Amino acid sequence: MKTIYRASVVLFAALVILLGTGCNKLRARDQLNKGVQAYKNAKYEQAIDHFQQSVSLDPSLINARLYLATAYAQQYIPGADTPDNNRNAEQAIDQYKKVLETDAKNINSIKGIAYLYLQMKKFDLAKDFYKRASGADPNDPEPYYSVGVIDWTQAWKSGRSLE
């Protein structure tokens, strides 16, 4: 009798865990949808909150991380060198990198990081990520163009000839 009782308790516990996981995935998708609506309405802080909740509920939900990164990037103002502004760029880059841990060839993440580094004037890092983007999609001309712009900018700043 004790064996049947223990088996029932274990089965019940497993069922609760399984249902809890499923509920978290549903709540994560709900938060993602709410975040997308807030983002579309240019309510970026609200969108970030929803995307953070979505990621917290389901860390494997790549779209939530991509939207979170994009919302942080949207808050970044190029050329405004303040701690809060730079934190937005760094948080976006961190989320893009977390996507790359799961999907190493996610072109949106690679190009998102490259673009942010370019805007932050971290040219060598930007160039590395644009080169990685051209490796992931050799037919996309944007990364090649961006590397050329970076090379020209660095040459112009250093006063070197472009010959």
C-alpha cells in the first residue's frame, strides 16, 4: 500500500511540474504578445518589461530575446555618451549574444550587434561582427558595405590616404 501511495505522490508531483512548465510557456507567449503590442505603440519601457517577463518565464523563447534586444537598441541614442544610454546598448548586445548561444548563425543578432558597435564607435568589434554576418549570409551586401564604411572612417580619422 505504501508503494502505491509513494508512486501516486511521485506521479502527482511530476504532473504538477509538467503543467507548471506548460503554463510558464503559455504565460511567456502572452507576455511576448503584450510586449509586441507595446513595442508597436512605441511604448518601449513597457515593451521591455513584458519581454523581460517573457524571457524569465521561458528562457528558450528566442523571439522574446530578439524583441528584448531590439527594444533596448531602440532606446539607444547614438552619440549620447551617458551611462544610461550606453547601458541600453550593452543590454541589447547582451540579449543578442544570448540568442547567438542558442543559434550561432542568427543573422538578426549578428547584424544587431554589429550595428550597435558601429554606432558606439567600437569599429573593430563592429567590423568583426559584420564579417561574421557576411559569413552567415554571403549574398547580403550590407555587411560588406558596412566594413567598407568602417575602413574609410578609420582611414579618414587617422589622416591616411585611401590609395
